Amino acid sequence: MKIVCVGRNYAKHIAELQNEKPTDPVLFIKPDTAILPPRNPLYLPEFAQEFHYEVELIVKISKMGKHIAPEFAPRYYDEIGLGLDITARDLQAKLKAKGLPWEKAKAFDNSAVVSPKFLPKTQFEDLNNIQFSLQRNDKVVQEGHTAEMLWKIDELIAYISKFFTLKKGDLIFTGTPAGVGKMNINDSFVGFIETKEMFRVNVK
């Protein structure tokens, strides 16, 4: 199982990090060892000083596929979840400045919070009209809406499958909206799709 992450998929998030708007989806991969075990606290590692939270809608792939046409993409997923892509931002900045890969800053152990349960996509009238949010210490810090994605879910699946064969159980993190920020010891994070709580994690 692999996690395919999409970077720079929300215009306001691109602006807040002063990044260049891409012409194609920005992709990177996390291994399965990046997933924080359910109900475990998040212990921030010592190799960086600044870790950022990034809430993202997650799509779970339901069958194997490659070179998937956008119109057939809905056949390859049935469930929607929510998670955190955790980034060692200071380390990432150093790697980017040298033109090096991001994996050490993005794919380290426990860098992916994944909701314990996923929701059937059939419960949503329109997958391009889903609202999600993140609370830190009971205050909303990120709010996203799939209508604001530069590339929608089906487009992402089609694009990703040009490069990587998608297998059952693979997860696609579809990008984060504006509002990312630094995680601190003793922070508590709760993620929501619409009004439904999807995950809860404490930082140690």
C-alpha cells in the first residue's frame, strides 16, 4: 500500500507559501510506514524544529488500475476519508533550496494521520461540493472545499495513474487548503468532513 500525495492543489495555499502555481499536479509518495497508528499520539521527531499540519481529503482506491481515463475514474474509488499530511517545514526548505527530494521532510514515520473510518462516496450528492475543516485546540485553523481544487478527484486519479499503477487500498491525499501552521507540543487536532468528526490526534 502506498500514499500518493498531491501538492499545490489549492490556489490560496500556493499563495501563502509563496510557491509557483504548477501547470500539472505536484506528486510525491509516502510509504505505509508514514501512517500514524490509530489512537496513537503524535510524537514530533527531533530531526527538525518546525512541523506543519496540512488537512487533506483522502480517496481510497478500490481496485487496481493504470492509465485510467477521467471518465472512468469513479469506478476506482468508493470511499472518502480525511487526514493530516505532516511536514517538517524547515527541513523541506533546506532540501528545496538545494534542489533535493522532499522525502525526508514529508515521508518520515508517522507523518500521515489517516481517519480510522472512511465515508461511502454515495452519501455525497456532489464530490465537487464537499466541505472539510481542521480544529487546533478547539479553534478552526483550516477550512477546505473540493470546489476549490485546481484538479478534482477524477482528474487526479487519471493523472496519477499515468505514472503509478494504483492498487486496492492505496490512498490519495488530494491537497491542503490555506491555513497550514506550526504544530506545538500538547496541541490537539480534530478533523471534520462537513459536521462529522473523522479523526482526533494529540501532539506529544
